[in-house]
Amino acid sequence: MKPNGSNLDAVRRHNLGRIVDLVHRGRSLSRSALTRSTGLNRSTIAALVTELAERGLVTESFASTEGVVGRPSPVVSPSERTMILAVNPEFDAVTVGAVLLGGSVHSRMRHRFPSPPSAAESVAAAAGLIVDLVAGLPRGTQIAGVGVAVPALVRAEDGVVRLAPRLGWVDEPLAEMLAQATGYPVYVDNDASLGARAERHFGAGRGIDDLIYLNGGASGIGGGLVLGGRPIRGAGGYAGEFGHTFGTEGGVPLEDAVSRDALVAVAFGPGDPVPDDAALERALAESDRVVTAEQARVLGRALGGMINIANPSRVVLGGFLGVLAAIEPELLAETVARYALGPAEEGVQITRSELGEDLLLIGAAELVVDRVIADPARIGEPSEIARVATAGAK
């Protein structure tokens, strides 16, 4: 049977998505590498890349030909014409960034709150930052959508925050609220689950199929889990809430026993401005190590239990947990070894996040990247997924 037009169009869109996915993960790939990876012929790859370039998703360039025999293959890279807006609401602030395909942050803005904000206050602040951020982007920039990484249990299909314990949010329709405030399509998910994705694609978890990621922030501790190369989300999408496990002595939740607030108080004293992680690490290195040692022991005990359950090959620690691991590396490793079963603990690497403050913005952007990969042909066309920034041209 001869394929009809709709089938051919579906195949084309699928192949466009494959190219976007490969270029996004690889950041720069030659046409010949795309040909090998997809199994498509060179003329088909050339046509697909040309269409994606016209839609502002990729660019082509030629690598240096010095010392190279034969005609070089063009290099395909993410275009700077298309950006994703990423939002990270927290206990004490909201951060908004413009993220490029390929997982790099172009620009960011942050608004601090004097007290934990309501969902409406976070949305209003994020919407204001988005207006200012978009106004500063180059004229003609396409905005593919908004991704939100929130420290909460999120119903991913509709972006409803079921529960954000530190923020005090319950059943807040965050995606709908932010979409109405900005006019962009909005997608929301748990921050640590998105952080795990970002680290696996672009950071300390590259190439790792069995991974635990723990994020420590102002709102507590969250986690993401990848096993067999697949994110583990659970029946309702709420898996990974390691901060609310009760493996500590006395049944105290992990995020209450290991907290950023306690480390800040030791390093800077009560009432001082909240530092970034780099400043916190410098101050803790020169402070009394009693609290850092205590927290490292609690964290190590919890990690030992997690390793027994998930049997990962790598554990990645982000935020203040990465700071704690850098201050007390030997003590943390000794405690993990004490509580993890020998065979499960063998070969496990405990490492720090490589993406730093960009981590959750890159993770949030992945929500929109998924939609772009699913249908790249929607970018560059008037639709709900692609809008153009025309203000504040540079």
C-alpha cells in the first residue's frame, strides 16, 4: 500500500524531532554523524536540517578544514533564535531564565521574597520577570514555551501543584495561572525530577543509566531517580521525595535533619542575608565543623538506605547538599559505606552537580524541549507553542 500524505507528514515530523533531539543532547553534531545515528540518507538529512534551520531551531557551520582531507561535513548546532523560558519558584525567591536548545542558559533574573510567597504572588513575580527578560532578548527571538521546576508534588498532565510543603501550596493550578498571566504555554513538574534529567543529559550524570539525584535548596530536599535509563516517576508521578523519608534517628524527616538554614546560621549567623552556594561553601570551610559533620552523618546514613533500595552507579548531589559533600567528603563516604550493603555500595560514585545554579533552569526547559521534539514543525508557525519577542531589540 502506498503511504498517504498524512503518513508521510507524520514520518517527516518524527524525523525532524529525531534531529532536534540529537542536536539538543549533543549540542553540535556533523551532518555525517546525524546520518549515522538516524540511518537516514544524506539527502534526507540535508532536507531536514534545512527545514529546521529555516524554523530557527538549528544552525549550520563548517569546522576548520586545516589538515583535513576531503570535503568537511557541515556541523549542526542549536540556534539562538529559539529560546525557552524557565521558572523556578522557591521558598524565598523566584528565578526566571532564558534557555537555549543544547541546555545553556542565555540570561536570568531573580526576585526575592521577604517571606514565603503564595502561588499567586510567585506567579505575579514570575510574569513580571518574564516581561523584563523577554524585552532584553534579541529581536525576532522565538519563545517556544515556559517550563517550571517547582519544589512540590505536581500532577504533570495539567501542572497542578498538589502539595508544596515548605511553600504551603495545596492544589494550586500553577500552569494555568502562569499561562493566563503570560500568554505562553506552560508546563510544570517537580524540580528535583527535572534536575535529575538535566544532570543526566548535560552534567555529572552523563551516560549514567542508574542514577540518584538529590537537590538541596531553600525549600528542602527533593530527589530524582533514573534506573535502566528511564526516569522513575511512580503511579502518580510523585516518586523521589527523599527529603520526606524517615531514616533518621528519632524519625525526623531528612530535610529537617539536614537543612540549609542550619548551615547558613553556622556560617553567617542568624539574620544575615541568604548567601549563594559558593559563598556558603567558603564560609563553612572556615567555620566550626560540628554542624557540618553532624549533617554529613545524617545524609550519609540516608544515602546508604537509598543505595540499598535503588543500587545506582552514581549519586549526584546538588545545591547545599553538594556544598556539604565538598566540606565533609571523607566523613560522608565513610558513613555511606557503613549503612549501605557491601555489594550495593561497590563502585557507587558520589559526586557533586556540575550544572550549579543553572541546573533547575535547564531542567525546567526540558519540559518544553519535549514538546518541540514531539512536533518541531510547530516552531516558526503562528501557534500556541511559538511566539516572537519583539520588544527591547539589541
